[in-house]
Amino acid sequence: MPETFDCVILGGGHNGLTSAAYLAKANKSVLVLEAQPEVGGAAVSAKPFKGLDANLSRYSYLVSLLPQQIIDDLDLKLNLISRTIGSYTPVNIDGEDLGLLVERSWGEKTKQSFKSVTGSDKDFEIWSDFYTRIEKAAQVIAPTMLEPLISQSELKKKVIAATDQETYDWLFTKPITQTIEELFENDSVRGVVLTDALIGTFTDGRDNQLLGNRCFLYHLIGNGNGEWKVPEGGMGQVSKAIAQKALDFGAQLKTNSTVTKVVSDGKIAKVTYLDQSGTETIVEAKFVLSNLAPNILKELLGEVAVSKVEGCQVKINMLLTRLPKLKSGEDPSIAFRGTFHVDESLTQLDASYRDASEGRMPTILPSEIYCHTLTDNSILSQELQEKGYHTITLFGLNTPASLFDLDNEKAREKVQHLYLQGLNSYFTENIEDCLAKDIDGNLCIEVKTPLDIAESALLPRGNIFHKELQWPFAENEKEIGTWGVETDIANILICGAGAKRGGGVSGIPGRNAAKAVLMTDFI
């Protein structure tokens, strides 16, 4: 007879682990099946450079959406560190190298930086008003993420009561790029605002589906303030903390276990998986919670997968012996402490999107980088800390998976060259000269294309959100009061990024799927 569990969770990413922890805490028997040798999914740390003790956040790298309530509910042992700098954007105006510095809490330095780049106080005043109003909206939207879905009209009432109709329209009805162009004058300022609408989303922010707006919303509502924090010890510590709680509460975690089939009559489900030796095992469950992309779940159920949405980002990890100096003269320990925007003016973002959407690799590739070790150097060994080494993480935009299909290796080399070329245009020295070398003499740089991410993190076409991000409200009467995790089969739920209110390192869909299970009559 197959072993039976209350819940079997497909995929041990941080969301699946969150479901496991909540369910096991409620005294349910839980089995997590993870195909990789370790749990964590894309929220993992790794030592990619041979012989060097540098434990980098390999894919996901900052935390904003993880609610304090989940941290408290599970008593997670985490330290999420605030960055003193929000962002720095190098710009060249009439041959002069300058930089737009945005502190986490805007002060006189930020105001003067805006004035030096834009020539007036106008864009700073608009910036202050814009983000202050959005934060007020975030304060009423964020709590709804942990509640059953409400209608759009109900959410609209909450947002307008906290702000006004115009703020609601910025977020929910008017294409984000249109809003940015109407409000801001400076091309670089416009680009900095838009980037939050493009991370992991392939759009120019003008589409009628408002894909950019959805992405923008999720980047700015975390915990009601949208602050992005650095996980002490690297992103792997987030998944490890949740996994440890799941184990403490009694859940079973099985790695190297690849699910091959799921069958359910709506009351009892059977899950077939292969272990590392290829041995097939079948287990039964009252509920199956899937942390896999919805397309993968459909295939496991024997259904036809819906059209696939491509990933569109390149991730580059680097280990440096020193931080490169900037042409603008800004202290690198300040400029790299927040998000460092590279070739991300609105004009440059538009041009690269146009090229990529027409099937051409853009000649100028927008990207953003940050230095984890300026906020938390615990990811390096004591020896590397004493030598002054630093890590740099680069997230590249507008590189859809289709650009890599013909020859992934050749395209990988090309984007590495283009991204480093973009960085070097703002440095007084080439970043290649700052790269450390591993024990074999190889430069410490790791490049992951969407296809590489698809293979190593099991994300279809490298899509970090599993599918297009969805609005955090019920889009029809049937969804009102649900958790946004349900499928057409009563006892199969989505607990990962493909659920409503999924995406990013949040644990929200994992927690909500567990809530959906615990509120039913099945257990």
C-alpha cells in the first residue's frame, strides 16, 4: 500500500517550504518532494568559484515581499538588513560624468543630486510626492495579500481612501510608462522609476494588459513600504530558515526526488516520483500543493499546458578583489551599496526592448547591479574579507529566452561582453581587471542566461515568476473569497509563484495555500 500523507508538496522552493512549515505546525503529515539535491529553488546560495569561500546568492538576491507576519508566525531566524542607499545612476551630461544618488530615506544629499542631474528641483519634488502616495497605497494593499481575495472594487475603495483616484490610476489603470512620461522630465529619472516595472517582465510598460504595472506594484508594496533588504548570510539562509522550521514541526523533506505523475479524483491524489537511483515510488495524499510552474503541473496531470511565457533576464555573479572606481568620482562604497543602474534611461530601455522584441540582441543592454558585501560581508570567508574582496550581482533586462535558442553558449558570451562593456563605460578601469581568479586561474564571473536558469532552477524558459504576474485581487465573482491558489481539481492547489499574489521571495502563496487547506473539510 502506498504511504499516505495529509499533504504532498511538489517542489521544495521557499514557497513550498512555507506551506510545509504552516501545515506541519498544524499537525498535518507533510511530504515535500524536491528534484534538486538541495531545497530552496531559486532562493539559494552557492560557491560558484573553485577554491574560494564566497557564498553568493545565485539567483534571487534581495527580500522585500516576505511579510513580517510570516516571519513571526514561523519564528524564522532571519536577519534582513536595510541598505542605506536606495540607488545610484551614473549619467553623462554634455561630456560631464555625474550620478543620481537616492538615499533610502531621502535627504538633502538626494535633493542636491537630483538638481545636479536634472538642473532643477522639479523632478525631485514630483519623485517625493509620487512615492509618498504609492507608499500610502502599499500600506492598505499589503495586508490584503494575506487574506482571501477581495474584488477590484473593494481594493479600489481602500486605495482611494488612503490616497486618491489619481494614485489608484497610476497603479491599476494607466500604463506605467505613460504615467512616468507625464510626471517626470528627465530621461534618467524616468528610467529609474520604470525599472521596477521591468524586473523579470518583458514589456516597455505601455501595453494594455498593464504587465508593467503589475510588476511595478509587486516591487513597491512589500510590508507596506516596498523596502528591499539584504538577507544576512545570503539568500540561501532564507530557504534554510524555513526548511528548518518545516523539519522542526515534523515535515519530511526528500531531495533528488523527481515527480513524474499526479492523478487525483478531487478527494485523494496519487503522486509518482523517482529517487536518485531511478526507483519509482507512489504516495497518496488528501492534498497536493504544487510549487512548480503551472505548466509543469498541467503536464504532470496529463493535461495540455497553456502557452508558455518566457523568462527575460540574465544573472551574472562576480567576485572582485576591489571595487572599480567611477568616472563620476562617487565613492564606490556608496554607489554600489544600493542598486546601481546601468544604461537604464527610458530611451535606453525603450531601444533595448524594441530590439529584443524584434528578435535582435540589443547592442546596449540595460542592467542593474549591487554589492552584497558592502551591507553584509558574512558571505565571504575571513581571509577574503581581510583581502578586501567584494561580490557584485548583475541583473540584466530585455534578454528573452528566444535570443539564446539558436546557440546558448555563443549568446552567453555575447551578453557577458555587452553587460561588462556597459559597466566599463562608467568606470575609470575595466571591471575585468578587478575580477578575482579561482585556484585554476579562471576569472570569477558566472553568467546565467534564461536557458541556464531554466535548466538549473527548473523554471520553464527561465521565467522567474512561472507565468505572467497577476493582479492581487479577484478578477471575477468566482474568485472572491478564495485564496488565489485553487485549481480545477478540488484537492490540488498552487503554492508557488504561479498563484495569484505569487512572485518574488515572499512565502505568500505558500502560506495562502496552507490556509486554503486548513480551512476545508477534507482534513
